[in-house]
Amino acid sequence: MKFSTSLQTRLALAVGLSVTLLWLAAAAVTAHRLGGEMQEVFDDGLKATAQRILPIARHDLREGHQRRDSIEHDEDGDNDRETRIGREARYGEDVTFIVRDRNGQVLLSSRGADASIFPPFAKPGFLRTETHQLYYETSLDGNLTIAVAEPLDHRTELSRKMLLGLVLPLIVVIPFSLLAILVAVRRSLRPVRALRQELANRGAQDLSPLPDSGLPSELLPISAGVNQLLDRLTAAFNAERAFAANAAHELRTPVAGAIAQAQRIRSETKEELTSQRATEIETTLKRLMRMSEKLMQLARAEGGRLQSDEPSDLRTVLQMIVQDFARAGEGRIVLTLPQEPVLSTLDPDAVGILCRNLIENALKHGAQDGVVEVSLRPDGLLNFANDGPVLPADATDRLMRRFERGDGKIGGSGLGLAIVKAIADRVGAEVDVISPRPLKYEGVQVQVKLPIA
């Protein structure tokens, strides 16, 4: 099983297991020490019992002898038996004991005492057998000995209850402690999750600084380092966009002048070769002019402001773009618009750049005699469809890159779909390329879901 890579899970498991192991170790040490203390308590109780019973037994035996001397000799047997039965009934509650004389004869015992569990007296003190813990004591004159026995099972049962009393609270407390640790770790890592969510929700073009308010001291250096990196990236991207836009803008005037000079040379010359070369120069310069326009559009898409303060009708933008193509001689565009306005806060220029590039691609790469269908739905979904060859499965992502061309035989800058994707990424829209078209076996359909007001 693969170990979780979550910092929250790792911390909760590490702290929870550490606390659990420490509690169990503390409980084991406590049980061991408490068990030893309990054994000493049991032994002290056994010793105290013997020292308490021996004087009482000696007194009772002395009184018994006095009563027996006052009774007639023909009644000695019966009275001695009755006296012994009375003594047995009088003693013995928690432990068993026997009192012996100097010769080892049993003079007194607790009720139900088994003489076989009491080894002969050897010396005062404790003695442990397989079944009992015993304590031996002698009287001051040495004429009487007492042996007090306690079953080991009784001690084991008490120790088991004591251990159960230690373990049961842990069984209840440990799960609640682990839950409390998990909740505490989760609450403590809330700033980490917030920082992660902040980064995850950012778009590809969002390079604004991360907020550092409310972050713990451990995360402040990370946030500061990320913000420094974002500042450097912003400066680098701004320099790149500014260079592309300025270069493209500055190229327009000299390129336009060069085109005019080429056209003048072609009109003034009478040599066919010179005229042909002037035409080639004009074509190349016009391609350079289109490339500079695309670079400006790309710089606008990546660095310009794409949101407007007031919503505008997307239908108006589409109508203007289609009319521009119609005036340029492209009458193959079929536009379908809803009757109700479709309002969006997107900048009309950005929408115009997006639509113009998609229509140009459809006209350029679609069937030369086929129409280009452009439609807008009330929910902001734009559709651009054309007949023509089917795109390969791996061509969709590749064509979204800069300077990637679908067909080398067809002229183009390779920036059209890259501009569309840049605008879509910045406004949070999705670009879907479907090939072949739905319900057909050829063609390409591009869908862009624009946010509406």
C-alpha cells in the first residue's frame, strides 16, 4: 500500500501514533509498578493478619485450657471437640490460617483450612508455593506458630481488574484523542490548503501576487518567494509582449512604404522579369504585414485588458466581422444569431479578434467551394463549422501552439488558433475542436463558450 503523500495525513498519523504508543508505554510501566506495589500491599496485609490473629489465638487457647481443666474428665472428649468447632467458626474471613504448637500439632485453624497447603514451619517470614503466598510468625515464647495463606488466584484476579481499569479508559480516550489530533492538524493546515486552492484556481495568465495576510510564519517565506517569481515572470512577459507589439507596430509603416514602392516599380517597368520580381516582393511584404498584425493581436490577447466595465451585445460584434469579410469579397459565410441580445462583459475588440481568426481559419483550411457556418446561442456558445478534410486525432493540441500550421501548402502565420486559445484561457472559456463535424463524415467544428453577463 502506497503511503499517503498528504502532509495532513502524515502529521496526523505521526502525532497520533506517537501519542498512542506513549500512552500505552506509560500504561504498561504504571501497571508494572502498580503490580509491584500491590504485591507489597498484599504481603503487608498478610503479615498484619498473622500478627493480629496470633495474640488472639493464644488468648483463646489459654481460655480453652482453663475451661477444660474445670470440666470433669469423663466429658473431656466431647467438650474438646465442641471447643475446637467453636474456634473454627470464629476465625477466617479473607485468608486461611492454622496455629501449631512447638511439635507441629494443629491447635487452631480457620474454617475450611486445608492443612496440606501449609508446609511445616521453618522460619518466620514469607513463603510462596505454586498456589499460595504464606507468612509464618511465632509467639514471643516460641510455643506457638501461625501460618497465614492467601491464594495466588485471588491476587491474579485483583491484578487483572486493576489492569482492566487502566486499559478501559485508554480504549475510550485514544480514539477521541486521535480524532482531536486529526481535527487540530486539519485546522492548523487550513492556511496551507487556502494557499494551495489560491494557486489551483488561478488561470494560466494570472500572475498577480499571492495574498500573505493570515499566513503562519512558516508559510510567509514560501509566499514571498512565489511572489518574487511571479514578479519576475510578469516583468519578462511584459517585456516580451511589449517588444512584439512595438516591433509589429513599428514595422507597419516601413512595410507599407515598401509595398507602395514595389507596386510603383511594377507599374512603371516594362520588363516582364522586373515586374514579376516586384510582384513577389509585394506578396512577401504583405505576408510580413499580416504576420505583424497577428503578433499585435497575440500581444493584445496575452497582455491587454479583456474585460469591459459595461456589457455589450455579442451579436453586434459578429455582424460587424461578417460584414467586413463580405466587403472583402467573402460571401461564403452563413451567420445565425438569436433574436434576443447576448450580453457579455468581454471587451468587444477581444471578441472580434477571436471571431476573425476562427473565420479566417475556416475559410482558409475548409473546402474552397463550401460555406462557413457561424452561429451564436443565447448561452454564449459560439460555433464555427466548415466542410473539408478531417483533422488527425493528435492535431488538435498541436494546432493550438504558436507557429503551427495544419497544411504547409496553404499560407498562414500559424498564430490564429494560438491567439484564440490565449483569449479563451484568460477569460476562462473552453475551446473544443470537433472533427469530423457532428452528423457528418468530414469537416471541422470549433466551439467556444464565452461567459455572458
